[in-house]
Amino acid sequence: MPRNRRIATLANELELRGVAAGGLLLLQDELDAVEHPPGWLARTRVGLCSFANRQWRHLWGEVEESAELYDIVKRALLGQELSAVERDKAQAQLLDLLRVAPAGLLVLAVEVIPVPGTSVVTPWLLAKLGLMPSRWREAHLLAGLQAEAARLRGVEESEAADELDELRVRLTRECEDRERLAHEAALLGWWDDDGDGRWGPAERVAYAAATESLRRRLEESAHERRWFLCDRHHVFGPLRLSELGKARVEGHLMVRPDDMESWVALDDVWPPAA
């Protein structure tokens, strides 16, 4: 049986035994969004647009209701520097909000179908501002699997609960692998001069020289608003890398200054070498 339909199958098995499992069917939709199975997007395009509109209005409404969180987010979007305490507080509150909204469906809808009036608060932008925790996209799905497992144990369905726990662990590992591979492929694409899909000796030398050069430049110009960050196909900037704070260690990002065409891994150049 295909692994990516296991949640729905388990839900059907539970329903046949008289155990309510509607929540699992909703989690199956989220898993579909995370894994992007062929044809799924085409079948759900209209629904995604409507869903994203509703959920983003709700999310931003919740942000606006918290005067402190709203102020922090607005200042960050204007490029103002935030303290470590403000960043931590905003991250915690935003994660709480996203745990009640399926972020996997949200990001897919927003990336493919722009939602009018909401692009300024898309998750990737908040992430680049250091206001979103890493792996936020799967946060709701993983939390939902954990909650369903706890519920099933409460009705003496331990075997099904164990299966959900195993799936949650596997999805976490796969998420980490997916992020790493996507980052490596995107980075190689900028340095693969011979087009063979592998790092050759000359390409490694060129990349090493570029990273060493950027490390030296960052020691003098990290405070200048001339740096761009890239997360897969999303580009954000120009910004001051000195303002990133703890956000610089989250996720797989690439960086370049405004006078350089190729990207390098942010982790390879920041923080500057001591």
C-alpha cells in the first residue's frame, strides 16, 4: 500500500470498528500538500485559493488582535532591528497560531496562487525576518498526528496510535532530508559549470574561493543593506546580515551581495570567521 495514503486507510479501518477518525482524514490532506503527489494540485487548485484566503485572513486577524505581536511584526517588515527577546516572543506566539492552521496547505496555496492583500505576511517572509521557527510548514501536521495518537490511546487503540507515532518520526526525518537535498541541489545549480550534476574539483575550488572572499567582506559590510537571502525560489532583500540574529542558523538559506551573481550557503560564510 502506498505510504502516502496510510493515514486515510487507517482512518477507514478505525471507522469500521466504530472509532471516530474524521481528524485523520484532514491530516491526510495535509500530508498530501507536504508531499506534492502528482495531479493533486490540479485537482484542488480552486479549493486551495479559497482556503488560503480564509486562513490568511484569520491568521492576520489573530496577529492584529495582539497589539504587542502586531507591533513586532510591523516593525520587522519595515526593516527595524528587533531584540532577541522580541524575536523569541514573536516566534512563540506565531507558532501557537500556526498550530491551529494547516501550514502545509497554506504555503502551497500562497506559493502557487497569490492571495491578494496577504503576500506581505506569507510564512517565508516572516521566516526570513526571524519571526518563524524552523520547520513551521509541517508543524500543524506533526502536532495533529501527536494529538490523534494520544486520543487513540485514550480509547484503547494503542496499535493505531503507535503507527501514527512511527509515521510522525518518519515524516520529521523525511522533512529534514527533503530540506537538505533541495538546498544542496539549488546550491550546486549555481556552480555546476560543466552541467554534470556533481561537484567537480574545479567547481569546489571556485566555491571555496567565493566563500572565503565573502567571509572577509562580511567582517566589514555585514551592517550594510546590500545582502540578499534565497530560500529555494524565494529571494528576500536587500538587508543587513548583522540584523538577522538567531534567525541565521534556521533552515537552509543561500546568500549573496548585490554585486555577485552566484549564491553560497549562508552557513558557510556566517558568522564571519573569528
